[in-house]
Amino acid sequence: MTQEEQLQIIRRGTTEIIGEGEIMDRIKAGRVLRVKLGVDPTAKDVTLGWAVVLRKLRDFQKLGHIACLIIGDFTAQIGDPSGKSKTRKQLTREEVQANVDAVSKQFFRILDPAKTEIYYNKDWLGKMTFEDVIRLCSRYTVARIMERDDFTKRFENHEPIAMHEILYPLCQGMDSVEIKSDIEIGGNDQKFNNLVGRTLMEQYGLEAQAVVLCPLLVGTDGKEKMSQSLGNYISITDEPNTMFGKTMSIPDETIANWFELCTDVPMAEVGAMMGEGKNPRDAKIRLAKEIVALYHSPSDADDAERYFVETFSQRKVVTEAEEAEIPAELVVEGFVSLPALIAALGLAASNGKAKDLISAGAVALDGEKVTELRIGADALVGRVLKVGKHQFRKLV
């Protein structure tokens, strides 16, 4: 593969590359690069949004480089302040560990394990003494930290900025120093943190890392970035029918962007699919099949398309769906709160959002709209719960 062809792969699905010349010089020198991605396990699912940067890390693996995946079991307890308008809730060690256990099983649906090094930043950050922390803080100024847009806005609005949030970029930068990364991959919202790592590496006498930034994937609502807390996400572990149906629900104007960030389909081919006179539904079906095939199989993608057509185009009543157990703690005196059940199954972001869906007539059992908020547990078992247009669960 020529260097130009390698560069095209590196550039796909990125918004900015800081130090692109440095990357190419190192590749020309025949070096196997250490490409870093840090992930804080603040939830239990790897979403398609999270997969954007994991797939970029995989691109470097395909070019012969080493993926250095840092699981932020220490930094997750702090909480990344990027893009936050207020101090976020700190997770307990137990919550972080539960998330680590869940997501660790999902990474290798995307990455090549033979070319992946896994690190946990508690191994070095957790061993730092208070003296070490003070020395680290001396390497960066408050003025530089306050250049962050989110901190600046909060400061100007007289909103709190906690001291531990200020330390977060330094912790992430120390990750780069510790593993001696050549490149760090991050979302657009990580630019400041990634550049802190670049600065700290130079201060520690190391070759500074280049930075590759990827756009944030817009969620299925077509408005906000994909987020588990907003409920507008697709998990890479979703069942094929669920994954296909959720993809078909995205707005037409996001189709091309999803092709670029979530698949390997050449963008020239995408342009032809989205050309004048073409039905965007056909392109969306292709997109949904590509995504299902990536995380399941081509045959699963064909089956999911068939299921979708039968269910939505031919309007057949769904009798089979991904099974979901009714949590025992939701059964009170033989009844279940339907909003709580919907939220617990991840079909809505909160009880309040679930109530809104019920009020809007977007919730059904075995094809019949539901209006009541409490239903007998026995009456739910064995029935198919539909939430929105494309989310189904068979209750057991």
C-alpha cells in the first residue's frame, strides 16, 4: 500500500489531524506506531458512537500498527468534564468495575486482539502520591486550563468548576506519557485533553504524540450526539432486528454521515446511492445491512431486512422479538410500573421519557396501544412490548 493510500485510510472519518506530517515521517521511517485511545467505562454498552474511534484505531491496526487501548478505570471515577455544563456525578469504584467488566467483552468485536495492548490507568494514576500530583500540576498553568470552552462558559456564568475536573486533562495526558504514544485518537470534544498529552510528553522529554480527531456521531434522533443517557443510541451488542430497525429510524440527512463513520463503504459509492432521484430509503436499508453485518453476519443482515419489511411494510403483528426479563424488583404487589420497565430495559432514557411515549401512543403490547401505567406482571409475561417504531422486546 502506498503512503498516499495509507493517508486516505487515516483521514477517512476525521475532522482534524494535528501533526499529520509527523505521522507520515514516522511511517516513512518504517516505524510501528503506538496508537492510543483512552476510554472511560461510564456505561455498560459500546455504542456505534463509541465505535467510531474504535474503528479508527482498527484502521491503524490494519496498517500494521499497535493499538494501545487505555481503560480509564481511574479517570472514570473523576468524570471527563468535556462538553459538560455542570460537574458530573462521580462513579464509585464498584460502578466503574461493573462497567469495565461489561465493555471489556465488547472491544474485540471491532479490534484485532493480536495487535491490541490493554492498559488500566489505575495502575499508574492510582499509585501517585500527593507530591507526584503537585509536581504534575506544576507543569501546566491555570490560564491554559481555562482556555477550554466548557470551563470558560461555566466560569463566565458563575457555575461551579470542581478542582478534580481541572485535574482530568492532566490525568489523561499522563496516560500518553506512561505508554509513550505516537498518536492519540479522540472525538472532537477531546481536542483539549489530547493536546495536553502532547504538551506533557514534550515536558517529559518524549517525542510528542500526533492527534487524530473524529466527529461525534449524531444519535438516532438526528439531533444530539449518540448517548446512552439520552436513549438515542445503538449498541454493538443489540440483536440484529433491533439494530436494523433503529438504523432505519435515523433522519435521511444523517445517512451519508453514518455511512462514513459506521461502515467501510466507499464514499463515492455512497454519493451515487444518495444522488438526485434516488430513494433515500434504499440507501438506509443498505446502511442498516452494513451495520448488522459488521457486528453479526451478512446472513443476519438479510434476515433482519426480511423481518423489517414484513413487520413495517406489510404491517404484520410481531410475535417474536429479543427476549427481556422483567426485573424482579419492579414487581410490587403483583403489578409492574410500565414506565419503569421501559426505562429499565433501555428503551427510553428515563421514566419520564417513557411516560411521554405512553401518552403519545407509542407503546404497545402485542400490537395494541397501551395507556395504563401499571399492569399486572402475569399479564405481561409472554407478550411483545413495542416502544416507538422499531424497538421490540418479548417479556419473560
